[in-house]
Amino acid sequence: MNRILLVEDDENLVFGIEYTLTSEGYTVVVAGSLEEAKKAFKTNVVDLILLDVNLPDGSGYELCREIRASSQVPIIFLTALDEETNVVVGLDLGADDYMTKPIRTKELLSRMKAVLRRNHKPKDEVNRWISDDIEVRVLEGTVFKCNQELLLTGLEYRLLLMLITHPKQICSRSTLLHSLWDMSGEFIDDNTLSVHIRRLREKIEDVPAAPKYIITNRGVGYKWNADVIGR
């Protein structure tokens, strides 16, 4: 299910777009200003951003520029500004598409699907996952920190791969236990998971007691708390 960040201050337009996207199976996060959008982008993993140009506290161009400094998440501008110069500015900033109001919902859905399709790369086609100084080479089954290979057990490797391929998302303990279950007969229970998390932190974290990569969400699970690039 794709999660969409809708940055728009027109409540009537928000209602219509949110209703349409939800009906199509999308999850929609709504922000009515630049500040709300920045907070939403930091706290949610989104697959596409629908971004208005004119917002109460500034320009959507500003947000696009800021996001492009660290992320290639697809962006479609939604705006009443239909002059060619405005379109060019948006595309030059790194937007994937540009739609002028009034928005036709069928066209919006079609363009969203096209942009998501162009930007989608299945996880099984990604050969390398890079996050700051951590690199996972999937085809080789190896992990490096600061270009130095780490010696991980098979279960530690699978645990790391599960977390790093879902950055900024909470992986519940039950999901991790299910994914890590070894069909050859190795029993993985809740206490064993905690032990492996601790051992993995000791190998990848600079300060295991104050982790920056593997963060605990008490009573829920764990998440990889850094940006990740898949290649």
C-alpha cells in the first residue's frame, strides 16, 4: 500500500483528493502548510508527495528544494499557476510531474501510477543497501562499516536486512520473529530476538548503549532510524 503525503491548504480540494485516493487503496497523510509538511515528511515514510505551490507560510518550491537535498521521493506539483515558467521551475527543482488546477481525479490517479511505476525498484532487484557508513551487499551476503567487513551470523544478517530495507518504519517484534524463523529448526523466541538485537548493535553501532541505527520502540518493536539508499 502506497503512502501519499498531500500538502494542500484548500480544505475542499483536500477532502476530494483524500477521498479518491483512500478509495483507491492509498494511505494519505495531509499537511496544510510548509511546517506541517516538513514534520510529516520527517515522521512518515511516504512513497509520493502531492505538493501545492502556494501555501500559507511559503512556497512549495522551497519544500521541493529541501526534500531533493536528501531524498528522491517522487513529487507531483498541484497548482493554479499554469504558466510555462512556473512549470519549468518546478521540474528544474526535481519534481516528477506538474498538474494545474482544477484537478481531474482520473488524470491525477493516472499520473500518480505512472510516476510510482517509473520510480519503483523491487527490493529483490536491489543489490546494495547503503545507510551512512553501513553497506549491505546483497549478492555477496556481506556487510561493511566504514569499508571494513563485519562478521555477522546468518541470523544477524537477516535481521539487519529486514530492518535496513524498511527504513524509518517500525518492525514489530512479532513481524521480526516470523521473518527470522529458521525452517531448519532453529527456534527464535522473544528473548532470543532481544539478544540478537543487542549483538547486532555491538557490531554496527559506534555506541551500542546509545544507538543511532537500531532504535527501540518500547512495547512495539524496532526501526532503522537512518536514511537508506538502494542500488
